[in-house]
Amino acid sequence: MALKSNYTVYIDEGGDPGITDGLHYRDMPHQWMTLGAFVVRSDNEKELTKWVQETRSIIKHIQGNSLHYHKLGSEKRLRVCQEIAKLPARAFCFASHKDNLRPHINPRLGKMSAQEYYNWCSRLLLERIMFWAEYRMRQDKQNLLPLRIIFSQKGGHNYQGMFNYFDKINYQVSNDSTFKKPKYWNTELIDLDMISHIPDEGLAGLQLSDSIASSFHDALNRDSKNHSLEPAKSLKKIIARNNKLNHVDCGLTVWPLPYQAEISEYDKPIFKYYGYDFK
């Protein structure tokens, strides 16, 4: 029997893969890696395919059966994000600045591998989603149920290893033995049986999370041929807020955090639009 959940979380990344690229440029000029999440009430999962089909119809994206954000022109990218912002759901973006992380050496673990880097980014994203989800469940007087979490499958990453990492955090939090205390972690919301990874081709929720991640990727990577702030800005209505109604470090997170490292003035506009103060 399938386990029950109040919310389903779809996670994808934007731009050149953070998995295989790790903290290297390879042949890519992009300094930022973004993870996007589309979070929907589980009761509304059955509507996702219809929502994507309606969006594709509006922008006249009729080739194939999926929404491929990276294949769209600038006007259609903006329109897709405008349509996503109307949906009864919430979106999150975690943006990692690779330049600041390349020289970083963890005193306990050493230099991060590509696997560790992606796992860490995913963990920090989930911490913020869990914080928001628990608040919503309590506000709605719902039982705290595990999140159903679906990652878009990319080649070269050990997903089971990442899920085991999440399970290890569950154990450490339960036993108060975490080396680095999470911003937020509720063991009731993370269950390995509710976490999976599948290709995004046929899953509407992952196509929506890809659009979220990619729009912020385009907003941050000014050397990208698709550089534009407007699609990411148009998502504002759906970007999650914390219990103080702020997007900062909830619906949109920059990492390293502002007090940990400096980023270029050229990269700050989209964060400032969502409420960041870099003073």
C-alpha cells in the first residue's frame, strides 16, 4: 500500500550539470548551479499533466509530449514562467556560486567531490522545503506526513548514496549527533521509501521544476546566451515565503550565504528583487 503524503516535491537542476561538472567549468562558462523544486499538494498531483499540456498549448509548443524549457525562445520562456506562477503550488530555488566553493576545503571532509557537492546542495534545498512544509501542515491542522520527493535522474550521480546520506542525517538528528546542525530538519518528513529518482521526460512535475531551475540559471549566468531576469522575476507569486512572508533563505537561497562569501554586483539583481540585502 502506498504511503500517504500531504505534499509532493519535484526537484531538477538548471543549466550545465552540477553532477558531472562538479566544481569545474569543463567547457561551460557558467558560474552558477541552480536546483529548482516544484511543490504541490499530493491531492493535486493528478492535475500536473493537464497543467503542463495547457501551458504547452498557450505557447504553441507542440513538438513532442513534454515541456522542454531549454528548447524555448526568450518570449516563450517568459510566458511559461508566467503560467507556472498561476498554479496552486509553491516553488523553491537553491543557487550555488561555484567560484566561491572551488577553493573551499572542509576541515573534516576535505575538498568536496562532485557527488558530495550535489548532495550538499540538495540537502540545503530540502531543509528549506521542510521548514515551509511543516509550517503549512500545522497551519492547515494536518498530520505531519513524509514528503514524497522525486529527483530528476541525471547520469553520473549515485542517487541511492544521496538518499542514504539523508537517512544518515535522520539518524544523527534523532540522536542529537550531527556534526553541523541543519538549518531545519524534521525526521517525520523524510522517509527513504518516499524518495525516488526518474528521468524527467515523462513526468510533468519534473518539467515544471526544470523550468524553475532553468529560469534562475538564466538570470544568474550573465554569459549565457539566454541571460534574462524576467522569467525568474515573473515566478514571484509562486516562490515560497517563510512564516515572516520573506522569500529570502526560503523560496530563494544563495549559497554560500551572504555573510559567508561575496558575489559579484552583476549577480545580485535577482536576489535583491526577492528581498536580499547584501550590506
